[in-house]
Amino acid sequence: MNKIIFLSFIFAFVFPVVAQDCTLHGCFVQQNVSLCCFTTRRAAAQHAEYREQPNVDLLHDLLVASASEVQAELPSVIRGRNLTLDNLERYFTLSHATVMTQKPARRSNNATLKAKNASSVVGIDPGTIINIAKDLWDIIEANKPVVNVNVDYATATPAAAKDWTQLENWEQMLWPGFDLTFQNYYGMDLCSFKWSFIWAYHGDFNHTGQYITSATTSLVDAHAAPFFELDVTGSSGPPFNAGTAENPIAEISLTASAQCKGIVSNDKTQVVVNIRGDGGHQCVGGCQFGPKSANKM
């Protein structure tokens, strides 16, 4: 009896029971394949080939041979009698992307940014404006949020200023309501990305100039349907002086670029906005505005 208990303990330790995820996500997204995913051993073996080189023909064969629990999670347009090769190709063909914004930009309720010993800084040229932070950053990588607004941002500050805290009188701006969706032949949303543009403006040096810092994209929500991958990056253009040498006004562009990738087609689009140190802002590419949205420069 003791020998049986001992052997059972050894077996459980060496061969632990692993929970099987026999869902559509587990079988095809996480790709933790087990025989519970499919009705035949041949299909389970084919899955290794699909992982190496995904294609719609092989996926069709795998879905046809998948367990009923897996098939039940498929969208109705490719489930049951609709699970045909033609319908799969239509489902995976991205037809268009839409970007909407219906909310005006407004001053943020966040605490005002504080300067540190601004009056003691010397050697700053107020009329020459540069970016002392980043000009490119990842927002979503392979469906996973990776942006950190504390470090992933751009500035439009005077040359020789090593830090935005050398300027003062900052105010913060929030431009919410940006909503990007990628749709297929059936009008279904396959990838979506919601975000806000945020930045600090009105920073000055000894009461001269209106500059920008912490200009970035703030992620609100993102989603990718099974079998699709969403990648989003943020970037900034070169800052410049939109004012005069005596009264500089910083201006810089921000871009949110998104790509939805599937096994039949990929699609990408981008939204570009210009923002200014005096609070002016304007979408210059990719926006479809609702009736209440702002576009002020």
C-alpha cells in the first residue's frame, strides 16, 4: 500500500496534470495545442505546420477538424455551414479602416507641472526649439500595451534646456475620443484602438515663449480578434518656432500609426495632429470628425 502511494506521488511530481485550454483562444491564439482541440490526430499534427506558416487553406482544414466547443466560438459568418474557404477569405480580408473623434480637446484636471529653479538657468536660446525626449515609441506590440507615458513622449522646448522642469507655468491638455477600427468584408471590427493625445503647454522661460512637453498618446482601449495582431506606434515630427524670435510659440506634430495583421491581408493607417505651445491644435491627417469635435489652431 505504501509503495503504491509512493509511486503515485512520484508520478504526479514527474508528470504533473496540465490544465488543457480547449477554447478557440487556447487552440489557435496561445497555440497550446492538445488533442482536445481537434477530432483527429492528423489535425493536431497539421497545426505545427500552420504555426510555421499560417495560411487560410490550412486554417480551414484545421477549423473543420476542430472540436465542437472550438467551432461554437467562431463568428456566425464562418460557423457551421458557413465554414467555407470562400467565407474564411472574406472574413480575413481587411476592407477599410475608420478613425473617428467626437470630443474636443480640453485642459486636463491633472496637477500643474512644476518647474525646478527655472530662473537660475542660463544659456537658453528661447527662439531655437528642439525635442529633448523621444521621436518614436511603441504603444501596442503584438496585441500587448507597452507604452509608458512617463518616458514615451516628445517635447518642443528651447535649445540648451536639458529638462522641461527648467521652464515654468505649465498647463496640461487632453484631446480624447480618438477611435480607430479595422473592418473586414462583413463589416466586423477585427482590430480597434482607442486613445487620447495629451501634452503640457504654455511653459515659459523667464516669462518668454510658450513651449510643449510630455506630448504623447495615451492608450484607452485596444482589441484584436482571434487570428489578428495589432501593432501601434507613436511618433513626433521635428519641432519648430511658429511664433517669432522675441515671442516663440512651439509647434510639433504627433502621429499614431496602427497596423492590423491577419493571415490573408494587412492594413495600416495613421492619424497626425499638430499641437502648439499656446494650446492650439489641429488634425492634419486621418481624422473623420464628429459634430462636436474641436480642430482649432
